[in-house]
Amino acid sequence: MFHKTEIIQIHELSVQLTWKSNVRMMRVRVLPPDGIIRATAPRWTSRKAVIEFLSERYEWMQKAVQKVQSRPRPTSLNYSEGEQVLLFGTPYTLHIQTVLSKEKAHVSLDASSITLHLEPEASREKRAALLQTFYKERLSMVVAVYMNDYQTKLNCAPIPFRILRRKSVWGTYNVRNRSIIFNLALAQAPLECVQYVVLHEMTHQYVHAHNAEFYQRMSALMPDWKQRRKALKAMVM
Ligand SMILES: [Zn+2]
């Protein structure tokens, strides 16, 4: 397969452009979390056509980079007082409170904030771990509700699931033991994205590949799955 990469400069933006033999159209994407711009073009596209294509999208790229870079990032979080964290796509202000001597560490939630209650001077790791536990509980509840709903609609047996940290996938369907793993980072994604991943993984019990039949089955129960997938792609894992 033909594959050649070059950096194309459009004003202040650097675009990583790859010419490929197996693509039919020019395409540009802005990738989270850093806002790296990647474009692909069919092998025989001229440089001039590429620059024209990217220049037309200059404002869109600028905005997309800003949007991606302004999102709260789990890796840069300090889990300290006043920081913004996401729960199902909504930003909340993080508060840190000290628990009384015999009280257990726990998390509370209200309309605009998430409060971590833990021992005095708990480390960043401890604060992060407590928030992750909270995310896991919330995500488990939401996933269970969606799975239940689709089990009824698909008339299938319950599928056991687990929630784990994953670096590159939102979900995995395991054919051998008929189970699903969901990425813990989904707790930060909007609910419609979580629901999309649930149905996507459940659909794999019938169709292994991402082919026409697979997407037909998706569309039957979720006509707007494409928009949901798009929103999910913009998320930081
Ligand atoms: Zn899949």
C-alpha cells in the first residue's frame, strides 16, 4: 500500500498529511487531546488541490483545535479544589472536604459540583482513585439500565460486563465468553455516547465485523448512531 506523509502549513496550523492509495476522498480530522491535525488524500491528489482543500477548512480547523484543547484532560488534572471535571458530558466543579476521623472516604454530587470527602492531606493519587471509584459506580448503573433496555428490544440473554481502564477502545465484545468490557472513561462522555457504545458492543453478538449488516442493525434501534459516534470521537479517553 502506498503511504507518504508530509507536514503542510496552513497559516499557523501544521497539518500532518498522508497520501494513501486506499482512500477515495480528502479528509481532515482534529485529534484529542492535543489538537493534532491529520489529513488524508488519495495518492494522486496534487499539492495544490490539498492546500486548497485545507485552506477552505482553515477556520473550521482553528475552531476544532481550540475546542479540543480547552477540554479538561484527565492526565493534567490535579484533582484539587475548584477544578472542572466531567460526568456524562457535564462539567462539575470539584470540591475537596476532610472527613471526620471515623467517617469513610466518599463522594457526593449536587447540581453543579462533585465533592470528594477524604482524610486530611490525601495525596493526588488517593483523590484520583476516589473519583475513579465514583465514576465506575455511576457508569455501571447507567450501562446496566441501557443493557437491560436493549436486552428486551433484542430479545437476547443478559450479557455480563465489566468496567476497566482502557487506552484505545471504548468497548470490547468478547465472543468466546460472551461478555463486554466498557472503558471507564465513558463516565465522562455524554449519555447518548454511552448508549451508543452499549448498543454497538451488544450488536457484535450477532455480527462480528463493522459491515453493512452491522450498521443496519444499529440503525434499526438507533437511527442517529452516526452523530453519537462523531461526538464520542471528539472525547478524550
Ligand atoms: Zn465494534
